[in-house]
Amino acid sequence: MPMDAGEIERMIREALPDAQVEIRDLAGDGDHYAATVLSAAFKGKTRVVQHQMVYGALQGRMGGVLHALALTTGVPQD
């Protein structure tokens, strides 16, 4: 069963409460998403670590319930 964009956003916000999250359904199938996640928690961290933090927030659903998630991460501008 595909994962709802709202559920993805909720899980990311639970792990990163200050996050600005934008989710886009790329194929209209509920299975291929793009996400932009901005959080102060990413400050000083490499992109790889930032992406690992987001994937960790999804609690193992990547590659299973959630087939594809293209990520853009960063620190919010002041």
C-alpha cells in the first residue's frame, strides 16, 4: 500500500520538529515522492548525514512502503 504524503511529512516533523517540509508526488502513484526538508538540526552536517536523518525519521519505510524519495535538504536561511 502506498504511503500518503501527509504521513511522510508527519514522520519527518516528529523527528525534526523545527523542519520546513514540502512533499511532492512525482508520479501521482503515491509511491514516488520528492521532499525538501530544511532544519536547523542539519547545521554543520554533510548532505549524506542530513539525508540519513530524514531516512531515519521514516523508520525503515524507505525501499518498502515508500519506494522512492528524492531529497533536497538544507539549513533555513536567517
